[in-house]
Amino acid sequence: MTGENISTKQLLGTVLAVQANFYRVQMDEVEGVSTSASLSEQSGVQEFRSSEIIESSSSPSSLSPVPCHLSPSSPILLCTRRTRLKKIGQQVMVGDRVIVEEPDWAGGRGAVGEVLPRHSLLNRPAIANVNQILLVFAVADPPLEPIQLSRFLIKAESTGVDVLLCLNKCDLVSLEEKQQISDRLLAWGYQPLFISVQNSINIDQIATYLQDKITVIAGPSGVGKSSLINSLIPDINLRVGEVSGKLARGRHTTRHVELFEMPTGGLLADTPGFNQPDLDCSPEELIHYFPEARERLAVAHCRFSDCIHKDEPDCAVSGDWERYQHYLEFLDDAIAHQSHINQQADPESSLKLISKGKGQSQYEPKLESKKYRRISRKTQLQDLQNLYQDSED
Ligand SMILES: Nc1nc2c(ncn2[C@@H]2O[C@H](COP(=O)(O)OP(=O)(O)OP(=O)(O)O)[C@@H](O)[C@H]2O)c(=O)[nH]1
Ligand SMILES: [Zn+2]
């Protein structure tokens, strides 16, 4: 990042896709500019969806950005990254808000000159500035598995962005069944939106939730994610339910990520990498990803400040809530994960669950020496960014 201020003269946009050394940037709508011509399929850019550029008689430097940056009709420029960004190791990621310099409106080209600070950063897939995760499950076919749903919810909660839970195929269950599911999930702290892509139930509602936001869609196989994306963005050309359809979606199964514009505004990304969620949070964090436990902890305290809510006496959360068993299962995963991380940082060290007597237990690192070091979130983020850099170069 350079120290430049963002003046009204600067042109802002959002990175939709990164491919080779090109960035596909959706420009914020600029006043006094019409957006009609189609970008010709030029060599090196055919991989990108045909896009719109602006035809403008006014000089770009006289244009000022407008606040609503996710308008569906915004122009798109194919940009390179300024050498100075490369020099300082500043990556440009999908979802990044960027300042575009020297726009060639007629040719549909530009250069990314600066990346604005990110307010969120997801890994797998790497997307910046995500506002919400749209978690899609089916009420039937495949059957709704509570532990699987719970695992996805915890993974989504652990990203820190909002979670929108949507239950598809509601055409396959009765009103009573829907009510039962709804009551159960309400006790988990969620209010699901029942939809049917097949019968077009509540699809408009989803489109409304996605407006002006960057949303990432996630969920297990077969629940209707491709069908939903197709119905939200009819020209996206994802084919559904066939072998060829899965292949067509294949390029999205690698590291490739792309944000697609919703006709009603907002950007949507598919996340195949998110579909077998590993719980990689720390054991201490885990409890906070259960909204119903968060609620208990907001009004009561455990006797021990480092309680992991397993066997400790006077624990404010252990006990009679449906997902407590899920918590205990995921806790084992989180402890195993933490132990793995610590072992990588220091092969001599590992975590052990230590009994403190009176039913109290606590996991503790087995320390060899001062070498013990827990990997900080910052380091993890850095690793992620390095990984991304590698894939970019
Ligand atoms: N009954 C019913 N079937 C649906 C509905 N939506 C999708 N389906 C069907 O469910 C099957 C799976 O849909 P997909 O859209 O391929 O599911 P997906 O989540 O993208 O699956 P993956 O590509 O494996 O991740 C297809 O046969 C769809 O026709 C719905 O609302 N009701
Ligand atoms: Zn506790």
C-alpha cells in the first residue's frame, strides 16, 4: 500500500477474478458514463466472461466514484498490477477494493495502482472483503444430517462474517416437517430460510439478501448450490446435475475463484474448497462459534477462566443443549489440530489433556524449552498470503 490519499479523482473498483497476470475489475459506477459496449474477445482475455466496458466522451480523470460500488451495470476493466505493487509484495486478491489508474475505457484496460485495506479475508478460497456466507443445505435428498450442518455452521462462524442459512428442496417436505426443523434450528440460534429452487420459492428473497454485498456460497454436495446459482444468475451457464455439469464446474474446484455479478446487485462466489470443512480453530475459540452457548456465556461465567467446558465443575455451558455433543466432538478435533500446529512449530512439543483432579481437565502444551511458540493469526495470514503469491506468480 502506498501512502496516497483517496481523492475524488481516483477510480475505485472491485476485483472479480484473477487470472495469470490480469485482474478483472468491476469499476464503481461513475457519473455521466453509459455502459453498453461489449468487450471484444481479445487475445489473452477470452477466459473471462464477455463483459461490459464504458463508452465515454468525458475524460476519466474528471470522473468521481459513487458510493454504491456493486451496481449490476458497472463497467469492467481488465487490469495489470503496477510494478511498484509487485515490488512491495502487495498482492491483489479477488474481492479487493482497488484504485485503478490510467483507464483505457475504449480498450477496456487499466492498471491496479493501489489496494485498499481489507475488512475480511477468507482462505480456501482466498477472497477479500466477504460480507456473508450463504450456507445451503437441503431438507431432504440428501437428508439433513445435524452433525454435518453443525460442522459447516461452525466453520462459517469461525470466519467472523455473517452466516445466512438457507434450506433448499422444501418442496420435498410437509409443513409440519418444516416447522420441526425450524424449531430445532431456532434452538441452535438460527432462523433458516426455506427455499425451493425447483418451485421458485423464496429465490427473490435470497436475491434481496445478496444485494450490495459480497457473498460466498457453501454447502455439501447435491443440495442444489449450482441450481441456486443458475436461478439467481441465469446467464452464468453452470450446468446442473449431469456429469458434464460437474466438469463444467471443474475449473471452480481448483484454486480459481471468481465473483459473479447478481442481476439485482451484489457479487456471489462459489466455494468448492469450503465443502469439506476442517475445523481449524483453537479449542478456546470453539465454544464461541455456537450461538446458543454464546448466549449462555453472555449471562454466566464458568468457575475457571480457562474452562474448555468439558469436565470442569461449575461450567456455565456444559449440559443440556442439543449441540453440546457436537461441541465435545469438535473439541477433540480442535485439540488435535492445535497439537498438530504446535508440533509443526516445535516438533519436540505436543499438547496433552491433563487431569487436574475433581473432574477438571485441561489441555496443555508439553513444553520442551523456550522454543515453544504458538503460531499467531498474523503468521497464518502471512502464510496464506505467501501461498497466494506463489500461485499468482
Ligand atoms: N426436489 C428438488 N430438487 C432440487 C431442488 N434444487 C435442486 N434440486 C436437484 O438436486 C440435484 C443436485 O443439484 P445441484 O444443483 O447439482 O447440487 P450442488 O449442491 O450444486 O451439488 P455439487 O455440484 O455436487 O456441489 C439436482 O438433481 C437438482 O435438480 C429443489 O428445490 N427441489
Ligand atoms: Zn465452562
